Amino acid sequence: MSISNNDVQHVAKLARLNLTAEEEQTLTGQLNAILKYAEKLNELDTENIEPTTHVLHVSNVMREDETKESLSIEQVMRNAPDEEDGQFKVPAVME
Amino acid sequence: MSLFEQSLPEIHNKLHAKELSVSDLVNQAYQNIGERDEKVKAYLALDEEQARARARQLDDRLVSGEEKGLLFGLPVGIKDNIVTNGLRTTCGSQFLRNFDPVYDATVVEKLKAADTVTIGKLNMDEFAMGGSNENSSFYPVRNPWALDRVPGGSSGGSAAAVAAGEAYFTLGSDTGGSIRQPASYCGVVGLKPTYGLVSRFGLVAFASSLDQIGPLTKNVEDSAYVLQAIAGYDAKDSTSAKVDIPDYLSGLTGNVKGLRIAVPKEYIGEGVDPQVKETVLSALKVLEGLGATWEEVSLPHTEYAVATYYLLASSEASSNLARFDGVRYGVRADNPENLLDLYHQSRSQGFGPEVKRRIMLGTYALSSGYYDAYYLKAQKVRTLIKQDFDDVFAKYDVIIGPTAPTTAFKLGSQVDDPLTMYLNDILTIPVSLAGVPAVSIPCGFSDGLPVGMQIIGKAFDETTVLRVAHAFEQNTEFHKQRPQL
């Protein structure tokens, strides 16, 4: 299975990235090499093997639904690239 | 002798006897940084004013005789993907070049509670992605043993700072070998604890099922001290393990009589530099001389680990890095056409090439139609790799091999070839996938460059890992050698 420039464009869109023509070209080559290497995994029969998502036996962590102190508006906004009246400002979503 | 060459108990005795002050230690750190960091480039940010104020505070407490923390007065450097309240945290990325965190990571809180002094933030590969530190979007770190070589990555700054005497100890993070491999290249001790032993709260996530914070130190005893201070359950990390924390220091007995060591043939086979192999085999003889026994074993799925890792780590990275959208913090593009364009442009401007490559690989592996073939397949192979370790640990106490297949390579020599770069981590990645603890310690030199020996243990058996490492260290002098800068 190999991926084309078009596939790379499609994936870039899903990943919210703009690629230059040069980046697209380089990535197509590099991703193909990496994915070809990954096909090595097909040598293994994993039909009856359970996947490991976590090495620890973790289950949902629950806590009481209590009101706790949260960050102040000032702290939340400390790193905001653009803000107005204590809110993050972004381009209009609707006209 | 430099202050930083002294053992932690020695330092504490001198502080206690008033022969030394915390300010002296902090002065030494900044003096060494001033003399050496122009060459090494281990630091991204220094916190001189706050550090000196903190040192004076601790010195006052020394006078008043108040109860003192386990790591009292020690100057530490923190890898720049661990958040520090009021001290810029960039993750080695242009995306976060002005990011000023509003809270401390749990490990930073714990270090402060143990009375350390934070002196600065350490250089790293962007978002911890890389094996050479050439992916820092500020400047590469250089190996203190040979300035034309890489320090390893992604905790290259953390390892180089300890080797160069620019901090008493440092914290790094390890996802596929990012503490152990740079420790090996820089000739210091790097410990990756069992997954879940140390809280990840406040560590900027790369691959959440693999990331783990750990110490880089100049000897094993220091490593045990730091682990003692930072290990433990944290309700703020949902993957934190609820286990009892043993006394790691009392485990350093020097006794390895009757210890059963497994040496995987895959770790000393093809692809491993012959001199690296010989150095590790000589180190095994030292342990044999102390009454341990070793046998060759097999971890048959080792050759599948790198492919498994890059699919899983990249998939998790693509998901974790989705939060960098230019809205709440970080880089924001100028003049976007609309909201979607703001995301696209901000991310494209903020991320470097390696990060984009991994986001692309991960997004592809998780995308509709390819999930089963890549992501799920890799999760299943991960089970087989973990099983390999379980099988060996049923009969042996530890697994030993080299940390990396070669010594530090030259800057720029592998930059254009991601696959070759990824293969440098072939001996550390399987351990990460299995979630077990491992330490890299200096075990000799090859052509003047440090060689690291990796000691791998059962889950939550850091005590044995550190005991074996300590016993070796007590009978050798490799950890005492320092680069000439």
C-alpha cells in the first residue's frame, strides 16, 4: 500500500495543517518509507491477540461532584493571543 | 573538587555544618552555566532572580534549623515540557515560545516540597519528538564529550546539563527512550520509572500511554533520592498508579549475590556496534564477579517494536496536539480568513518538520479505513512485546543490554533520514511499550565517548534496578569521569 500526494493533502486537511508543495513532496516520500517499514507488522498473526491500550489496569477514575476553586479569569487569559472582556476572541463563525 | 562532584549526603553534611550555603550551590550552578553553556546550549531559559531569592530563603531556614526536605538546597534544571508556574515553558517549540504556565506540574510541586531550587528550563526536541535534540526549534544541544556530536534526545538538554555540571540533577521525560538514550550518550544516569509511578500532571502530553517523567543524575544514589521525592499516586493524573512507595535508598545494599540476569540476544546482535557490545559484556563480568549469574535469552518481538512504537506514539501525538489551535495560548496566525483558516495557519506556522511528520503519520494511522491495519494492529503487537518481557521476568530478576546500539553520532548526520534516526531507539522502545522501569548507567567508553548499560526490571521493581546499578557503580569508576569543557 502506498500513499500519493493526494492522500497526503487529504490527511493534512484532517490534521488541520497547510503544507507547502515542497513539504507535501517530502512528506509523501517519508511517510511511504515509514509505512512500508510498518508493514513488517503483517508478518505476525495477531488474530486472537487482545490489544494493549494501557500497560496498567486502569479503569474510570471518579470523584465526588463538588464545587472547587477554579482558575481566575485573569489566569485563564494570561496566555490568550487575543481577548475581549475576559473571553477568547476568534474570527466570526457566522455572518 | 567541584561542589557538584560531591555526594548528596556530603553536601547535606556541609550545609548542616555551615561550611556551605544554598546560595553557594546556586552560585556554582550559574557560574558553570556562564562558563559552559555557550558551547553546550543545554538551557532554554534561566530563572536567576527567583533562584537566588529562593536560595536566600532556604539559607534562612538553615540558620533557624527548620525541618529540611530530602533534596534540600539542590539546584535543579527542568525539561521544558514540564510546566512551571511563572516560568516560561516552550516544549522546545516556536508554538509555545511565549507560554507562561499558571500552575506547577505535580513533580515540580514535589521537588519544591523537597526544598530544591529551580535554576532554569532545559532544551529538548520539539514536543519531545526526536532522538538527537536537533529538533529543538530554538537551537540544538551539543554533547559535552564531543561538541560536534548530538547529546541524544529528546531530554538532551537534561542529560548534557548534568554531564557539564550545569545543575546538580535534572528532570527529563521518556516516551520511547528519551531519558535513557541521552543519558547513555552523555555518560550520566537516566532512570525511566514504571509507567504510572510518577505523576504526569503538568507534563505536556506527547504519547500519553508511554510518557513518563524521571531523573537524570551523575550517580545512582542521587537517582534513588530524586525518585523517592517524586514517586507516588496523584489524583490529578487518571493513569497514576496506587502503589506503596518503598524506601529506595535502603535498597542500595551493594549486594547482587545470586541475582539472575537475562541478556537478550537481540540486544547484542546485528546492528549493535561491536565496541558497544564488548563494553557491555565487560560490565556484565563485573556483576558476575559480585556473585550474579547471567544467561542469554530471547525477546523475540524486538524487531517489531520500532514500527509498533511509531504508529502508536504518532497516533497519540496527533490526538494530543489537536489542542494547539491558536485560540487559548501559543502562536496565532495574523489575518486568518476564518476560524478554520486560523487553526490551519497557526498550526502550520507553529510546528516544526518532525512534529508535522508525526501528526501526519498519526492522523493517517487513525483515519477511517486504516485504523485496523495500523493502529489496532500495533496495539496487538504491543501485547506480544509485553508478553516477551513477562516470560523472561518469570525466571530472571533483571534484563541487561546496551542502552543504544551506538555511541553519540555527529550532528546533522541523520537529519534527512527519519527511519534511521528512529532505529537509534530500538533498545529502549520495547521497554517503553511494556511499561517497565529501566535505568541507563555509564559502563565504559568507546573511542572516548560514553557507553550506557541498560538495566531493566519488573513493573514497580525500581528497587532491584537501582540496587544492581548501584552495585556496579560501587565497583567501577566510569560514573566519575567528566568531559573536558
